[in-house]
Amino acid sequence: MDVPALVDHHCHSVVAADLADDALAGLLTESDRPPAPGTSPFDSALGLAVRRWCPPALGLPVHAPAADYLARRRELGAAEATRRLLAAAALDTCLVDTGLTAAAGRPLLPLTEFAEAAGARVREVVRLESVAEAVPATAGDWPRAVREALAGAAAGAVAVKSVLAYRHGLAVPPERPATAAVVAAAGAWLRSGHGRLTDPVLLHHLLWTAVDVCAELGLPLQLHTGFGDPDLTLHLADPSLLTGFVRAAEPSVVPLVLLHGYPYHRQAAWLAQAFPTVYTDLGLTASYTGPRVAEVLGEMLELAPFGKLLFSTDAYGLPELYLVGSAQFRHGIGELLTRWRAVGACSEADAERVVRLVAADNARRLYAL
Amino acid sequence: MDVPALVDHHCHSVVAADLADDALAGLLTESDRPPAPGTSPFDSALGLAVRRWCPPALGLPVHAPAADYLARRRELGAAEATRRLLAAAALDTCLVDTGLTAAAGRPLLPLTEFAEAAGARVREVVRLESVAEAVPATAGDWPRAVREALAGAAAGAVAVKSVLAYRHGLAVPPERPATAAVVAAAGAWLRSGHGRLTDPVLLHHLLWTAVDVCAELGLPLQLHTGFGDPDLTLHLADPSLLTGFVRAAEPSVVPLVLLHGYPYHRQAAWLAQAFPTVYTDLGLTASYTGPRVAEVLGEMLELAPFGKLLFSTDAYGLPELYLVGSAQFRHGIGELLTRWRAVGACSEADAERVVRLVAADNARRLYAL
Amino acid sequence: MDVPALVDHHCHSVVAADLADDALAGLLTESDRPPAPGTSPFDSALGLAVRRWCPPALGLPVHAPAADYLARRRELGAAEATRRLLAAAALDTCLVDTGLTAAAGRPLLPLTEFAEAAGARVREVVRLESVAEAVPATAGDWPRAVREALAGAAAGAVAVKSVLAYRHGLAVPPERPATAAVVAAAGAWLRSGHGRLTDPVLLHHLLWTAVDVCAELGLPLQLHTGFGDPDLTLHLADPSLLTGFVRAAEPSVVPLVLLHGYPYHRQAAWLAQAFPTVYTDLGLTASYTGPRVAEVLGEMLELAPFGKLLFSTDAYGLPELYLVGSAQFRHGIGELLTRWRAVGACSEADAERVVRLVAADNARRLYAL
């Protein structure tokens, strides 16, 4: 099945530098810890996917052993490997979350250089909490200053992204927090040294600031949901916990894009069906589930309206993850819809329409690309 | 695989009137909101299932485009389309929840007319909260009056149904609420104008009233669990939240039928295995998951005893949903068991027995039909 | 696909005596209640698996009806049937939880006799709560006495196992409880008659005692998670609830082995990926899901590192459950990996490596066998 040009509506930039083997392997897992004794991140569904899709781009056979792959990558050098892998990913447009600026201790390429390396159009997604942490302000002025800073940062962007799931979890009260409570919490946070924002009142206030700014600028708000690194507690990242907030934010008509969602992707899909403002995402699930991508994609499409699921790679740091994300999606949706066709569940035209919507058209419509 | 005559143990009646295209499409989603810009409810797993199973009943080819289907339906008129679609559903017996009386603003057919249109035996399922809302009483008399009203309403019915999941969620304390608390809550509710019942104490009391009445009349109690319209909060509809109540109600031996369950159908299946009083249901899951029905049915049958899963359509408003529910089940269970046979997981006789149990025999035994 | 010698890292012993048909059937379900009217435990995914794998070991055809199977088993006698079934299971090594000593009211074989009957190497897993319940002590001395008793019991064992999920659920605070609170709770428990331990403070204290003892002896700690018998409340057995404890216990580097997990096995798999100390298990899921084993195993391998998933049968009481657990795993992983090979997701060598790791190598490394 032909898959059209892909719009990757959620990703990060890549490391340009050469990486030690361990550092590279460390980007093939959501863990930020060293692997358990006797285990390797390559021994995983994602590891299989990397060894399936990437070796041919570097001139090796499919399923080349990890050691061979790493040796060949070193031989080519990071710049050439990156060029080849990103070219093979064949992405048309990338919406890049600029909230992370390094991976494995190395800087990520700035957007213009990344665009050139990827041969793709690139647009920015502004990370809410990063913007807020950088705002100089007194407590009383904090709400206004944060809103202005976000509006400024988002002016040239295509979306705002929240990582509330990592900082507190998604169980927030539906109503906006009172200004007095926000100012008090801001005071405590500023006095404590203005570090990583984890105060629930401030995080909750930021969410509503994002709704206001997105409403003003006509932008969607992306929210991390589901699995990620060990910072988060999985059951607190269940998107269903956002339901009260989703209802409260409905009058703003700001689109809320639930990223990843796995293993609560069926919950995310229901929210996307029940609420016109909610959209859902494939994200890193497609890469991390490796040989199982068609099944997981199938689970998402049980309840998610076909006009509301969006492809993304959520690639971060390694150019391999762009190629893997792109190949996994092309392959997975092809396998799934070929099966649907084979049992008579839809027509050829229907299958092609589903692919077009998820691959690019939904993103183009949602982000006005 | 031959599927025997179906007993649909949970459904609603149909709209007899002609519907505008938007109103009809609006019944193909659990959302009660207009679709998001640029999207259509036909672009969904359920939409594919409608276009797979219904066009032939109206003389069109399988997978006819939505526009063609809607045009043909208008040409035939609602009465003729309804007659053809219900006939194609070929249901033997329908247990109809009479708590809803309209869909898309139009009245549903009364039971006798529905029975005639469907060519099926029809029995009534009484909706607990609707009965309670219609009872005229003072606060002190409310518990007695509600119980009498329910006993009266259920006398000719085959089951009572609770929509606690929509009103409060399923997290209820196991013990019966104290009478004084019920009377106080009834007083507050009556003074506030006797509207939609959402008070947790009253809802909880109703659940126990239903247990008492069902025990007296020998009827099962159906409970909505899992996904539904945006009124509910999904994680609060997880049937596992009912475990304490299930244990507390065990001595009554009233069968508790967990409807739908998705995406918590594996939890519902475990409850059905662990507790003799618990049964579980296919419900609207079969229709809404479209091409994925065999997989979801497979998930249910991992832990659900084959003697405790029941077929239903949960069809509501549109005659299409009867045909889709019926065809999805026939096709889905056929596909699943053919696969089980092919890999040697069961014998032909075993497969036929599973189909018979789920299609009709479990319902006949449970509801004493 | 060739499956190597199996290490069953979590199981129980078998009943040696002849069992009445009802008692035998009662061990084919997690329920400890009589089956619902008109239903039989043989009508289940597990029932199909028993009738698929066991009849040939007793000289009957595959899928022999339950009645024929039971008759033949009686004819052979329990001793001969047990010998044949355990031999067919072909287990190399069994790590046996000795916390249960009876099934269906009959004693389980002692370890040495079980080892002989199974023709397998057998090592002990000590059950934490059982050890603690048997310790004679005053309240003030209880913490020390329990720790000593556990250290003594675990000295010759390969692991400690916790059934916290059954006693309280997995929602425990991350920090160790204060000693004063433990002594007070121990006093109350001792005064109340020293029965089944269900006090949350004592259970929580036991968990940390196990961490200390396991750290000292270099043993892993197994934790029941996910489905089991009606004693537990399913959503309180979600392993994600342990995340705070997992983080707090990380410095001890004690491996935490999440048993079963289903239907939260994807959550368990994420924990195994995110935290180096966490491992996950196939367990009774493979037997109970019958024809669906390959799919469920696939779900586990979406996020679980291949070096962190372990085969087990969790067989208990019936020798049938050893053979079923073993055959289901061999068949299920074969079916899954054959499919992965067929679509090009991995090489033949990769598939063989995954099988070897899950079947035995992970267990040998983890338990230092």
C-alpha cells in the first residue's frame, strides 16, 4: 500500500556528534539507568526494529547484529550516518518540540540545521514548562509574565506542548486554580531557587495559561500521556484522568492532542471520539512495540475517529529513531489495512483514505500547515 | 460457521421517523457533540462496519460510500429501510431497555411496534434510575416508594438495569447506605426540584434496592460499565471498582451482568470468572470496534467462562445498529473460532458450543426465556 | 521452533491424592466458589488448553471431552496420571513457592517427592507472609524476630515471594513505615489472635524486611501482581501502584520480579524497561488465556526487555497445570516468533535467542542457578 509523504507532528532533534556504543544503546530505551546485569537495550522490540530498518541505510543487510551495525556506524561517522538515516526516513514535515536541547549529554541540532539534515520542512512546538521555568518575575507578576512569555514563544510556533504527566501526573482538578493560590505557590517556588517546576498549583495554572494562549493564537495544545521515562508513574499518566479538564476546556475549542497514550491508547481513543476537541497520536508507541505495531495501531483505530489519529515518531537524539518511526508506521498501517481488506472489512479506497488521514492530512488540517 | 438464532440481551428501540443525514451520522458515535471540523462519524471503525453490512440490505453493494447509502435510504424511506435492516439482523429475541424513549430528538418505537418491525420476541429491561426519578414521594417515604415502584415496573420484565456509571461512576462503598442518610439525601433532592438523580447516596441506595427487588423476583441486574457517551468518565466506569459491591451482594445470588466493559473487558472477564454471580457482555463493543471485533472478542474469552459471556447489540435509535451488531458478532466469533480451529486450539464441536452459549443459550438460561 | 529445557521460576506443588471430578474442575478456575448454575470450569480458555495438551499424555486423543478425560484419569489413578503429566511437561528446573501446602483440601507433595515426580531439579521460594505469621514474638521484638525468621527460611532458598496484592493491594507508600507504628500494629495483631496478616503497616514493613534480607542474601523478591482468586481486588493489583516502592528500593539493587501482571502486563513490561531492578513474568497468564497465549505474550514483549521476561507455569495442585503451562509457552512463543519471522520482523537467530532467554537463560542468570 502506498503511504504518502509523512507529517511527523511530534518529534525532537538529533545529536550530531559521534556517540559511544553505550550512549547510543541508552537512547533505545525509556530508561535513563544503566541496563540490568547481562541485558542489552538491543534485546527488545525496539532493538529488533532498529536492526530491521536501519542497517540497509548504512549498506548492511537487514537484521545485521548490533555489533556489526555499531561498527559500520562508527566507520561512516555520525554525520554521514545521520544524513543517510534521515534521508531514508523520508519525512515531509517535522513539528519539533524544542523543550529538550540535549540527549546523552550532547547538544541536539538547532532547528535550521536539523531541517537541512532531514531534508524536511520544520516547524516548532513550544514546551510550556520550559518557557515558564525561564521567565524572570516576582511572584505577583508571575502569572502575567508567564502568559506573555508563552504568547511570545508560541507566536511563530505551530503548537504548545505540556509535560504535566512527568511533573505531577494527569490527575488535575477541572477548574482553574485561584490567582491567590498561584501567586503564593509562585512565591514559594521562586524563593526555593526557581528550579524544575513540580508544584501542582503552578503546573495546573500553566495548563490553563496554555489554553488561553492557544485559544488566542489558534494553536493546538499537545499533552504527553502514557509511557515515558522512569520520571513518570504510569497509572498517573492515564489520559482518562484529564476528562474533567477536557470538559472544562471545551468552550475554548482549543484542540487537545493526547500524545502516545500507550498502554492507555484505547482510553485516549475514546476521548477522541467523545470530545470534538480531543485528538490522539501514534507517537513512540509505533517504534517501541516493534513487531507488534500493526496490532497496537489496530487497538487505537477501534474507537479513534480516523480523522483524529496522527502519525508521529517522537524520535529523540538518534537519527535511527526517525527512520524506525517512519518505517514502522508505513509498514504497520500497511499490514493492518491489508488485513482489513483481506477479510472484507473495507474497500481499497477506504484503506487508502485512512492512511492519508493518519499519515499527513489530519496533521495538515489540525496545525494549519 | 453456523451461528444459531440470536438473543440480544441488551438493546434499545429504534426511531421510526426519517432522519436528516447529520442526525443519522450523529447516532454513529458515542459523542453527543457535533463532529470536529473536517471529520465525519462515518470515518471510523463503526462507520466501516455500517458500510460493510448495511448497503446490501438496501440493494447497494458492500462498502457503498456514505453519501450513496444515505441517498438510497432517503429514497426508500425510513419505514422500509427499518424493515429491511431489522429483517437482515435476524434476531430471535430482544431484551429492550425502556429507559430511553428518544434518539436524535425523535421518539423510539413502543415495544409492541418494535417487536413487529424486528420480527422478534421482545421483553422489557427496566431502567432503575428512570423508575426512581418518576416516583412521587416525600423524603421519609422515598425508600419504600421507590422499592414498590421498581417491584411494580419489574414484575413483567426480565431484568433491571443500572446506569450508575453515567451518574456517579462505579466507585461505591460496599455496604448499604444508612436509611437516615438516604432520607436526608432524598429530602435535598426533592427540594432541589426532583431532577436527574446524581446524588451518590441515592444512587447507591438504588443499587441495593435493585438487588432486593431482583432477589425477590428472581431477575438479573444489568450494570453499564466501560465506554459510553461523554457524560461518563472512563476510568470511573472500570468494573473492577464494583468488586466490593459484588462481594457484598453475593449472598443475594442476584446475577450481576456487566454490560460492554471495554476497554476494561478483561477486568470484567476476570470478575465473571472469580464470582459465580457475575456475567459479562459483548455489547456495543462488537459494533464500535468494526474490523477488530474478533480480536476484542478474543480478549474477552481469555478469562470469561464461556457460560458467562452474552451477545448483545446495544443498538439504539438506528436500525443499522441492529444489523451491524448482529453481523459483527456472527462474523467476529466465526473468524475467531475458525482461527482457534486452524491452530488446533479446540475441536469443531467445542467451537460450535462456544458460539451457541454466547449467541443465545447463556441468555436463555440467565433470563429464564 | 525448538524450545530449550525450561526453568519454571514460579510454581507450587501438586496434590498426590485422587480428586473428585468437582474438586479437580475447581482447580481449573481462579474462583474458590462453586460454578454458577449451568456452567462448568471446563468451558473456558483454560479448559480448552487442558483438553488440548493433556489427553495424549493419558493415551486419549487431543480435545477428548472432559467426561472421557476424567474417566481415564480415574482409571489410571492419580499417581500414574501425575507421573505421566509431569513427565510430559518436561521441566528442567522448578522454583517452588512453599507458602501453600494444600489444594482442594488435600496436602501438596513435599519438595523432594515433587522433584522426584517431576523429574526436575527443585529449589524453594519462601513466602514472606507465611513465614511472618508463624513467628512467635512479642510486639516489641516482632520486627527483629521476623527478620531473623525470614533470613533463616531464605538461607537455602532462591527467592522470597510476597502476596501483598492479596492482603492489601499494591498501593503502598514508598517510604519504610516507622518502627513505632510497626510495633503498635504488631501488638494489635498479636492481641487479636495472631491470624492472617492483613494490617497494611505490618504488610508494608514485611516488604521492606524482604528487601533487607534479599539484599543480604543476594536473592530476588517475587511479588504477585494482576489477576488471582476472588480475595484480591483487581485494580489494586496493578503493578504500576508499586512504582514509588520500586524507586525507593532501587538502591538495594534487589531484583523485583512482578509475577503474572495480567491484565496489567503492559504496565509490568514498562516497569521492567524503565527500572533495572524490575523483571516480569509470564505466569498463569499463559495457561489461563488458552488459545490467546501468543497474543498476550506479544503484548508483554512490546515493552519488556527480552532479558527481563521469565517463563513460569504458576501451576498449583493439578499436574495438568504443569503440562498446560509448559505446552502453552512452547506453543505460544513458537507461534508468535514464527509470525515475526514470517513478516520479516526478526532473523531466525533473533527468534531463537528470545526463546532461550525467556525459557531459561533469564531465570538462570537472575536466580544464579
